[in-house]
Amino acid sequence: MLSVYEGFFSGGARILHSDVVQGLHEGGQHHRVLSMHGEVHREATRQPMQEDACYRSLTAAGVEVTSLGRSLGPADDPAVFTGPELAATARATAAADVILSLKEQPLGLLNQAGLPRRPVVVCLHRSDPENQGPALDELKAAVADGRIAACVCCAESTRAAYQAAGIPAALLHVIPNGVDLLRFRPHPARRAALRASLGIPGSAPVVVFAARYAAMKDVPLFLRAAGAWLRREPAGHVLMCGAGMTPANPALGADIAAAFGGGPGLPDRLHLLGVRCDMESVYAAADVVSLTSASGEAAPLCLIEGMMCGAVPVATDVGDCAVIVAGHGIVTPPDPETIALAWADATRRGTEFAPALARSRERFSRTRMIASYAALIDRVHREARRAPLPEAYPG
């Protein structure tokens, strides 16, 4: 099996897909990864492949990871490929029985003429297919040419959105996201250690926001809610994690200044943690995991991981967020004052939500998710052996 990534950079889809690849590899399938880019600069963060946590976990598990060596920045054109890049891609795809495409972006490469034909499974992780540049057009072209064997949708909202966008329903299969339940669980020692490292008292209410600095995440809305909540809650603390969530990001600094309006002492209780490799500790230290996204979300990993660590989820109604949060937390409109009140309510009702969070653990199991991926890939492989594709694309 070959997985093709646009690149290694911080984000839930890459974390989820890398975990799936590692689990399938450990379960007996042979997986390799080809990354189009060796380095990505986005969310005000330079992200070399070798420094990425997903890259390190895959290679530590014995998964071979290679790159075309491209560097992707804001001004680069990702759609133009050189002869050596296409030759490297041809070698990688020729050695595979099935190709997994992490989202639609790698299809711009896989759709190039002359590459060996292999059945492609596209793993979809958003609920707004039209909002990704030419990616949807590349997916439609691959479907029309018969190269797409299946599309894995991580949420029902994903399936509905792609079907509405013109992708045949027969290709769309929902496999809900899951997480490692041994890693993501309530953990008093982790909670105490993370809080102590940040100077947060053990009794203080804590809200965590784990997201990259992107427009769809509506960081300004989150910060306005944080300002309102911190003014009401003098003991509260807010943690922000993800690419671009650092003082080095001037856009984030401007958002903070606009949201907090110079409130005395408030920024001291806002902790910008950047990209973290110990999210199980960050979530365990929190009482609330919040998401304020305006669009694009499907089944956000941060809500699931946070819930499994005992944090009460509070989220806007985007994608499958309401389905994930139902019975476990609070869904809010995109209004900062309402969100702040929901955080206060969630911290008070933590013990009330705890039993439901504990009962839902199997629903969000990594084991269940990986077994479903394995069954779909095995089926695609069997069908491809019965009716193999022509060896090369015309052109």
C-alpha cells in the first residue's frame, strides 16, 4: 500500500491518517508513504518533514517515508511537476497494489499522464469540498477516468457534502474517526504535571483550543469568547495549541490585541503553546475542549481526543460536531458571549457529563476505525485483482 501526502504539517487529518497507516502496517499490511513536499511553510510556521511528529511515529513503526523534495510556501505553484518528480512517483506507484490519497490534493500528482494505474482510495476529511481550490475538480476527473475505487468519509457530513458536489454515492463510505483509548484517557498525573509546568493551580478551570491558525477555525471568535470568559472567571486559564499558535505569529498577536482590548492581566492567563507532541497531557489538564470553527469541519479530532481525556466539549454546529458533542457537552451558536457562558456551564457540569463520556469510549475507538479501513482496502484489492486497470494512463 502507498499513501500519498501533500506534505507533513500539523493538522488533524494528517494525524488521523498517519495513525491509520501505522495501525494497518502493524496489522499485517505493508504500507509506505510518499510526501509531495519535504517542507511546508504555512500557518506562520516552517514545518520540515523530518521534524513532524507523524513522520517520526511512522518511521519508528517501520513505515518507509520518502519525499519528492518539494518545498511548499504561500507563493509556490503545487500543480507543476518536473520529470524527476514524476519518475519518482511512477516508481512508488508501480510498487503498490492500492494507493491511499490523503485528501484530494495529491490527486493533482496522481492524475498526471503516464503513471502506473492502481486503484485509488481517497480519504476525505472536510465538509466543504468546494472550498479547496482545484482539489474537487481533480477528484471529479479521477472519478470520471475510473481511477477512484472508493472514498473514505470521516463523517456523515462529509459524505453528504461530496455527494451533493457530484461524487457518486456508491463510492462514498463513512468510517468515523477514532483515537487510541490507551493514550487519550483521564490521567490525574498528566493533568497535574502539565498544569504545574504552566503555573496553573490544580483547582483553576481550564479551556483548551487545539487548531491550526486558519480562517475556517475562526480564531478571532474563540479569542473574543476567551476574553469574555476570563473577565468573568478570575481563576480561569486558556490554552491554545497548534501551528501558528505562538507569539511569533503577528496575525495571532493582532487578534489577541483586538479581542482582549488591553484588559489588565487577561493575556497572562492565555497560554500559546504552539505545536505539541503531548496532546494527551494537554487535554488531560483541561476541563473544556472548545472549537469555534465557521466552516469545513467534519469530525474534528480535537473534540474526540479531548472528550476521551475527560474534557467537556463545547463546539459550534459545523460538520458532525453536533453529533459528536450530543450528550457529552454543549453546542453553541457562533456568538462569543454565548460561548463564554457555555464554557462556564461546562466547567460546573463536568461531573454530570463524565459518565456519558466514559460510556462513549468504544464508539471512538481506534481499533474499530482501523478494522474498518482494513476491510475496505482488502475489498478494493480483491476487486482490482479480478478486474485490473490498464497499466498506464493515456497520454
